[in-house]
Amino acid sequence: MVEINVKVITWKWRNIFMSNIAAILAEKHCQKYTKGFTDCVAEFPDTWHLDCENQRLKLQRCFQSNETVIKVKEKCDPEFSVYEDCITRNTQEMERCTSEFQKFISCADRVAAKST
């Protein structure tokens, strides 16, 4: 039972990161919300996780209905986990995670190509 609760908490935390990068995968479906969220993150780079909560929730709701994003979450979880670990360790220098991000995006591209 505790394991399930930990997974739920972990998934909610992951959605914060996923919302930030999922715009690349589904921008055409959620462009308005993507712009609102990314503009907010740019305006509040150190406190975006607090100041951009409303925009993140709107974007998350939009992405929840996007089948490609759902498949990417399922199929690219290992790549995303490595990226997530990197940005967690490097919160002030996320550019250090470019390689991990590219591996995740490559996986996402493969999944998206199969979905279309």
C-alpha cells in the first residue's frame, strides 16, 4: 500500500517536469497553454514551480487528452527517469542535462512517429 502512495506522489512530481518538456511533443494541440506555461517559467526561472502552478495545471489538463503524450509517458519512462534525475541534481544548471534530454526526445520522437 505504501508503494502505491509513493508512486502517486512520484507521478505528480514527474508531471511538473513532464509539463515543461511535453510542449515539444504536443505543441500543435496545446499551443495556447504551452505558451502560457513557458512564458511564466521564463519570467520566474527560480520560482516557476510555485508561480506557474495555474499555467502548469491548464497545460497538464490539455496534455492529458493527447494520446501521443500518454504513449510517450508509458514507453519512454526509463529515458525520462534519467532526465528527471539529472534535472533534480542540477536545478540551477539544467543545461547540464542536454544529453539526457536528447535521449528522452529521441524516444518520444520514435513513439510519436508510430502514433501518426
